[in-house]
Amino acid sequence: MKNEISRRGFMSIIPITTIGLMLSKDSIFANNSSVLAFNKPNSKFGGVQIGAITYSFRSMPHDIDQLLKFCVDANISAIEMMGDPAETFAGKPVSPIKMPVIPPKGGQPQRTPLTDEQKAQMIEYGKKVAEWRATASMDKFKEIRKKFNDAGVSIYAFKPNAMGPNNSDAEVEYALNAAKALGANSVTIEVPTDEKQTQRLGDLGAKHKIYIGYHAHLQATDTLWDVALAQSPYNSMNLDCGHYIAVGGKNTKESLYALIEAKHDRITSMHIKDRTADGKQNLPWGQGDTPIKEILSLIKTKKYKFPATIELEYDVPEGSDAVKEVAKCVEYAKNILV
């Protein structure tokens, strides 16, 4: 006789309460998820939500389902999602130009300059994308939200390439609607240099009740965000502590703590990376000048609600990959907060 238990036999021997859980609408079994409930990630420690921007996985080409697996494997339970995987899943037109493959070690992407012919192709492609965005259904974005939520991963921010000065209001509103469909409360964008653009984005953010989180690199100062924050209550900060410290000069650890305390109610998300104060290196956590321990402890002590986002920018060591390195950052944060 084969050593098997029929489906009917199996259902007769397990507890009734277990059957109820398995058949409930929120059950991973009911949704055919490959992620077991007891394996759901949890990167919230001491009340502080540790997240990751999915840019961290750029060295590992992926679609939306592979991206979800990366998050679960790295024990990340909340993310800032880059636009490409989500928009591709939603049906965005395919680019006519294959962008160069990012070096497997990570670090900053290396871009090959486009030829004049390729530039013309990209202009036409931009028009096609704008047309698609104007009528794109939000159903696929809602499907992404469900996939991720079922697996224990929430999406708190969305970063599509649709918020620039050359993007129409329709494209910006598409991005805000997509963010809402994903479950995010903010979109993130590099801080514009034109005050008219931050006013436009702030007004559209207010219309849709979605925050615009402005991200800075080496132009970060204590007053950089002041105009945008005054323009609209929906303009906010996506503060990058690593970039802030890398500026050096007046940007010190003490001024960073003061900035966080002064603007905590206008920060919708924060990026964490470990950079040197001379701006020359991104290093594994604990090896640079970013006061990661003190920042996370401040968030915990003050009970600030914004997530601390891992942005993996240091070179991935031989024999490792981005998922393993993000997982190391999660553990580093956990050891500080628990």
C-alpha cells in the first residue's frame, strides 16, 4: 500500500481551527502563495520600521515576482519600490533601447552615452509611455499590492520616473494614483532646482493626498527643503543620512540629529547608508562615518513613525549578492534596536 493520505483523509485529521485558517480569504493557501505564513518577513524592531529601496537589488535583474522573493529572503517587510518593475508588470511599453547591464558587484550604475539616433528613439518612446500612463488601469498596481501584502511586505513609497519637469500633469497624477493603488503614502523624487516644480508637485500631492518626498544627494543642507515644505503640507523630505554626512563641512553628526528632530514631522521616509565624511566612499554598515546607531536609536527613543530605508550602494563582496547584503543591514539594525 502506498504511504499516502488522501485529501479527504488529510482534512479529517487536522484540527477544525486549522482548516478555517487555511480556507479564510486572507490565507496564503487560499491565495496560492508560495510564501508560508510563518516565513513572512519582519523588519520592524523596537517600533522602528526598517525598509529597503528596491534600487538596492539593481545588480540582480528581476521582475515583480523575483523582487518579492528578494524582499522575503532579505527579511524586509516594507519597501520603497522603484518604478520599472511595477510599471513593466502593469504593461508599460518596452523601451526600444536595451540599457547596459549593471556590473554585478553593485555600486553606482554605469551608463553608456546614447547616440543621436538613440536619443531620438527615446524621445518617441517617452511620448508612447506618456500616452500609456494617461489611460493605464490601476488594477495591476492593486494586484502588486496584494501579492506583496499577502507575503508580508508593505509598500510605503513609490519612485517612478514620471515626476520630472518634462512630465505632464497627467503623468504625475498617474504616478500618485499608482502609489495609492500600491498602498504607498508617498512618491519619492530627486529634489528639483526649480521652485515652480516643487509648487506644482505639492499642489498635485495635496489633490491626491499623497506626499512628495524630496531626496537630496551632495547638495543637502539644513535649509535645502525649506521652500518646498513651506509651499505645501504634502511636500516632504526623503532624507538621506549617508549623503548628508558625505557633504562634510557644516554637515556634521550633531547637525544631522538636530535636522531630524526639527523636521521629523515632515520626513516621510529616510535613507540609510554608510558613507565617509569626505564623500568618497560607500562602505558596509559600521565602517563609514554615518552615525547609523545613533540615528536608529533617536528614531526609537522619540517614537518617530517614518521608516528607515536601507539603500545598498557599497560594492557587493565576492561570493555574496545584494539580497545577502541587504539581509546583513537588516541584522545590523536589529542588533541596535532590539
